[in-house]
Amino acid sequence: MRRIARLYYIFFTAWRYGLLPLLRDLLKPGIRRSLLTVLCWVSPGSHLPRGERIRLTLEALGPIFVKFGQVLSTRRDLLPEDIANELAKLQDQVPPFSNEESRRLIEEDLGQPIEAVFTSFDATPVASASVAQVHFGVLRATEKHPEWAGRAVAIKVLRPGILPVIEGDLALMYDLAKVIEKSSEDGRRLKPRENVAEFDTYLHDELDLMREAANASQLRRYFIDSKKLMIPEMYWDLCHTNVIVMERMYGISIGRTAELRAAGVDFKKLAADGVEIFFTQVFEYGFFHADMHPGNIMISLEPETFGRFISLDFGIVGALSESDKNYLALNFLAFFNRDYRRVAELHIESGWVPANTRVEELEGAVRSVCEPYFDRPLKEISLGIVLMRLFQTSRRFKVEIQPQLTLLQKTLLNVEGLARQLDPDLDLWKTAKPILEKWISRQLGWRGLLDGLKEEAPSWAKILPTLPRLIADSLAQSRHQIKDQNGELEVLKALLLQERHTHRVLVGAVLFAGGFLAGILIISLGIY
């Protein structure tokens, strides 16, 4: 009943904010379109601009729908400008909860009054997103941490009562996934339930701010010496499940391009740096920031760090195994080199397509999709169209969608959307190719071999002194095994000889019995 009520609320919200006319225009003429036309006559929100109607609807429906709007907001190449501008407000302008509630939650998690922790605290949030909101403050010195005195920090607070809403929406998504799987073979191939389960995991991870703090700390450790990316430091003594305190970062949102341009930021360099940062996270570390919309990315204008990226909000991160990284890197490199046969072979070797798939057919299909898009600037390439054609090709060859790569695909779309805003002429292929070649050389070439030997050196240092004893023990054990085997062979030979002797006795007995019976029969016939 709760799910039915939620479906009703979704429909009611769409009607309330005048979204039904937009849905009606997508339907073919028929009963459903006629019914929506009647409902549109009394829709109270129809007078609002369409972009605002969509944004208000997503905000009213809750965190999952806001997340969906955030992803769409980066795809200005696929959306009309008015809708993209409105959806961009979802990135950090979701209506906040009350200042009193925010103070209560912070004091409850920190276990002490705000005045005891901060010399100043701004109760008005500087950013409010779908899952949490952020306040600024200045730390007090403590006996344990006298160095904290005067440090500017950002305090992130989880929205109260958010879990039941998310659970309800996820239950609806699971039901929809089951329907999709049962409705068609394509639905089963897309593995909707597995993808929803992965989305479920990411959302629940985002509700634990301690996990976000740990994610940020790990990425900060990877890029601590980087000249292109900055990540805030976490104050672990003040981090809890519902509240975390981190270093305050100073910069301008990457979406405010006019201000960045006026400040003299080099957009071409910025776009190339963004692509390099993303591919470095994916292939160097297998751990990447997976929520890269403009609300979470800033650019530093401080003299010492001018033009560097600042990443925020690490509730959603992606992780790839070594096999995933190797497979993806080889695939990307094959694409960049236009080696479509290798792409087809990799798909078959990985098990993504049936083993009986003809390499030549898959090679030709991939070539027909990708070849027309090479050597074009990014502004002339719609990744949405490329993905659509690849999907049509994958359906023909029954390619199985890999859920563990769904988040990577989504993040790649975000990166492309950001790069398009910064430098429409950026050639994504040429920018990424040297990074991949360097990584593959390090992982799979002679350098990779040497690095592997270095990593294993500590283990070998312990094994080598014991190697003579291990070899001697192994040889002694082999001799015992040979003796045991020889003993077993002698037993087997004796048994075989006994079996042969028994066999000869049985055959002789049978022949004797047969001859005896035949003699009796002959004598009997002669007497008769």
C-alpha cells in the first residue's frame, strides 16, 4: 500500500507542477494521451516555464529524483538551454532544512554545544543538496589540538528523515526492474535489478558521512602532491555518521564560467586537466570521484593554487578491480588506435558476448558506430548518439551490461559534459590516449614487470633463505611418495598375478565341467 501511495504521489506531483502536458506530448494519439489532455486542463502549474516545472517536480519527489536531475544537468548537449539552466539549480540549491534543526543535529552528533567547538558558526547554509547541507565555521583550539585555533572549516549535516523516503523510492525501482526483466529479453540483458542494487548501495553509502570522509581522505592521499587537484582535509575528531567537519576550500564553482573567464582562467588547460584527473583516478588508482557535477567542482583563484580543481562531496565513489582496469584500458586504447578487431576480441575474451560470436561481424558493427566520430572536435560529437548506436549494436550481439561499470559510464558522461562547457574544441581521444598508453606501459610492459618484482621483493626476501630447506623437504617427500608408490605397485602386481591364477583355475574348472556334462550326455544317448 505504501508503494501504491507513492505512485499516486508521484503522479499527483507531476500534475501539481504542470508536468503532465510535457508527458502528453511524448505519447502517440490514443486513450492515454486523451486522458492526459483532460487532466492538463486543470493542472495548476501549467503557467510556469517548462524548466522550472521539471525542477520543482524533481525537488518535491525527493533525493533519488534530485540525483537524476543532477546527472541530466551536465548534459547541455542533449537538453534545451532553459531546462539545463533550471536543472543546474539542483546541484547545490535544493531547499534547506531549518537552521534550528541543523544546530540541533550538529550538537547532538558532536556531543557538545556549537559554541564550545566553533568561535563562529554560520547558521545559514552555504549549499543545500539532496542528501545534506553545508555550513561554514571557524574552529576553537582544544587541549588536544591547539593548532586548530582560527582554522576555517565546512560542516556538512545529513538531512533528517531522509532514509524512509529513499527506501520507498528504491522499493519502487526494484518493482519496476522486475517488470522490465519479465517484459522482454532486452530487459533481462540489461540486468535492471543488479543495476538498481548497485544504485541502492551507492545511495546508502552516501547516507553515512563517515564513509564520505574516508573516501575524501583516500583521494587526498593519492593527490597530495598534485598541481591540478585539491581535496579538503578531514578533522577526524569531529567526524560522525551524520556530521563531518572538513577544511574549508576557497574557489568558484566550475559552472560559473563568466566569473572564471573574467579571473583569467585558461579554459583549454582546465578542460585537459579535468580529463587527465579523471583518467588518472580510474586507471592509476582504480578509485574515482563519481559525482562530478558542477556543484561539487570548484576552481581555485588563490595565487598559490590558481587554476587548480577542487573536488567536494565524496559520498559516491567508484572502484575498479585490476582486471576491470586492464580490460578498459586495452579497450580504450584499441578504440583510439581504431583497432576494431581488437575491441571485438576483447569483448569475446571477457565473456561480454556469447563465445560463438563471429569476430568479423562484431568488428564491422563497432567500426560502423565509431569510425564516423574520429578526428572531430568534441563540439561535433554527441556521446549520447554514440551510446545509443552502441546500444543498438549490443542488442544485436546480446552484449551483457556490466553493473560494476555503470557508475563509470555515468561519470564519464559527467566529465564530457564539463569538458564541453569549458572547451568545446577539446579532442577527448587525443587528450586521453597518452595517459592510457603511459599506464599500459607501466602495467603491462617492462616497467610493469620491474614494478611487480619490486612489490614482491619483501615476500621473496623472506622465502629465499628458506628455499634450500623447502627444496630438500620437497625432494624427501617425493622419495617417500615414490617408495609408497613402489610398494603400492608391488601389491598391485601380486594382486594381478593372483587374479590371473584364479582366472586360469576358473576357466579350467568350467572346461572340465563342460566336458564332464558332454560325456554324460553322449553315454546317455548311446544307451538309449
